[in-house]
Amino acid sequence: MTVKHELPKIIKDVGFDFNWSEEKVWALDVPVVDMDVAKLEWHLDIPFWWTNNGFYNLAPREVINNPEKHKEEYERVLNADLKHPLDIMFWRGRWLFLDGLHRFVKAYLRGDKTVKVRKIPQEAILQIKN
């Protein structure tokens, strides 16, 4: 039996209203630019991740503040490969991750002031949709 989860209100409010393929995003030819970490820091307080028993119930800042409790997610952050840029799209008035939240959290933990990003235009939605 498949359980259908309802998206939390915060995810509906800030998240995309379409599903996408990361592979299709990666295939786009978009230049890499620098962006201030501060412009993306709001992601740390939104539950974009989930625990074994939850669904969109874990914010990156919770992992940062309690790595022992969230070992699996913390390990994913530490193992994230920063040689790849972060993929973001301007959505509902701010930049939102399509791919790279674990890499962003790693950069944040290292104290990086800027990160490498690819700003995916909204016009590419049809190309990346699932």
C-alpha cells in the first residue's frame, strides 16, 4: 500500500509547483557564476529534507545544530562534492534550489562567503520537467 503524503504548507508556499529531473537540469548549458551565500541562507530554515519516519520534516539548520541526531543527513553534507555548481531558479521572489542543497550546507559549514551557481531560467521549465 502506497501512502500519499500531503506537502507541508511551507513547502507549498516556497517550493516549485512542478517536478523536475536533476539529470535534465545538469544537461542544460548555463554559465556558472558566483553568488553570496547570504542570498541562499534562508533554505537552512525550511524542512526540505525528511527523517525516516517523516516527510519534509527536517530543516538543514537542524542537521547543522544536531549532527549526532541526524548522522545520515550530516554525512551526506560532509560528502557533498563542491566541484559541482548549485542549480537555482528565481521562484516566488527568491532563488530556490533545483539541485545542490547538501553542497550549499557544506559550503555554509566551511564558512564560504560565495558559492558557484547556475541560474536556471524559468523558460527552461519545459525542458527539465518530469
